[in-house]
Amino acid sequence: MKSPNSKFQIPNSQIGFTLIEIIIAISILLIVSTLGFNVFTSFKKTTDIASSSDMVLSQLTQARLKTLSAEYGEQYGVHFETDRTTFFKGAMYSVSDLDNQALVLPATVEISSISLSGGGSDVLFKKLTGETDNDGTVIIRLKSGTSKTRTFTIRKTGLAFIQE
């Protein structure tokens, strides 16, 4: 005698997954995860250059404002290197000064060009006026995608802005 649910039973030979089905499922997962990883990596790099640009601009603005307000009777500036910028106090940059505030750029970002009046790699602001003799441009870029850059323009007035 057959059970009333026998027409709904699956034969034993069709239970589970075949090797081909498992391989296809794994392949789909690998493709989707690779695409997701690439999108995430691209997004992270874009975020790295944007946040780095904002922080460097903030340092330039802070140095100018502190100089204008004559905080501690000092003048302030920003020193540029390939992998970092440093906010400093005084008439010139000193590596050993304990008041220096370094901003280390993410590993994906670098300063590719420093083109300032008078040469060098420092922007120093003048007391009372906030002007600088070190006007010019500084370019940061992604190391892997050299077409993604941000250019800082520093005017003689001391005002700085970003061009994308």
C-alpha cells in the first residue's frame, strides 16, 4: 500500500547538488565578490584623495588664520613632502620642532608636484596680512591612477583653494 504523500516524494537519485551546480554557484560568487572588491577599492581611493585634499586645505587655512591672529606672536606655515604635510610654527620649518603637526597621507595618495615661488617646499604666512611669498601650486594624486589629481593653488594673498 502506498502512502498518501508518495506522489510528492523525490527519487533518491535526485537529492542534493551535482558537482556542476556547485562549480557554477562558486563561480558566480567569485565574479560577484571580485566586482564588489573592485568597486570598493575604487571608492576607497576616491575617498582617500578627497579627504586628504580637505585636510591639507585645512592645514593651509589654519596656518594663515593663526598667523593673522598672531597666536603666541608667531607666524605659521605648512611644509610639503611626498608622503606628508606638516603644520609648523615659526619663521622656518624645523624637523625637530615638537610643535609640528604632521599629516601623513594615505598609502594610495602622494604629493607629485610642488611649484612654489622662491622654490622650496614651505608655505609661510606673514604676520598681520596673512600674505605669502610662497604662492604657487601643489598637486596631489593617486599613486595608481595618475589621472586623478587635486591641485592646490596658493595665492600671494595667502588664500588657498582646490582645483579638481
